[in-house]
Amino acid sequence: MTAEIIGFLATGDMSGYSLGLRFSADVSGLRAFLAQPLLGYGMSAAKLAATEHRAPSAAHFGTLYYVHNEYVTHLAAFGIFGLLFLLTLIAAFFVAASRAGDAGLKRYGFALGGALAVYL
């Protein structure tokens, strides 16, 4: 993985089995979103749409089961409404945490919301 990151940063090489494929899938998914930003393509067609919008020079990510970024997947699948859904879901954790009376539950809610925002 480290060699892939160094190669990608130095030359833009996307031929690796991890970082390069995911980057290619994410960029292609964003291109699919930009082609149909309002309603998207549907969840079952999000990866297919990303594959169809892959740039000719980008790595083939057909071996991936799905686009490995939930923000990009929801953008391609449901358009801007997919992003609004994810942001609302994350905001719900922060709102619930801010209203919690117990300090431990409050910390847990903020930590869970923050982790969800990062790892999606």
C-alpha cells in the first residue's frame, strides 16, 4: 500500500490493487454524478454508471464489488439527494449527542458521528 501511495503521488500511477483502483472508481463515480446530478442512477446501477464514466486513462476497477466511497456511491446512485441523506444521517448523531444528558453518552454520540463522517 505504501508503494502505491508513493507511486501515485509521484507519477499519478493508478495501477495498484488498492489505492489506484479506489481513486479511479471515485473519480469515475463523481463523473457519473455530474452527468446526472439530480436523481442519479439508482443504487443497483451506481457502479455500472461509474464504470461507464471512467476516463480512458483511468485504471479499470471492475474487480471491485462497489465504488469504495459511500459519499460517491450515494451521489451516483441518488444524486444530490443521496448526499443530503448522508449529511442528515451524520447530523442526526451530532444533534442527538448534543441533547444527551449523560456526558459519556454525549462523547459516544460525537465520536460515533465523527467516525461515520470519516469512514463513509
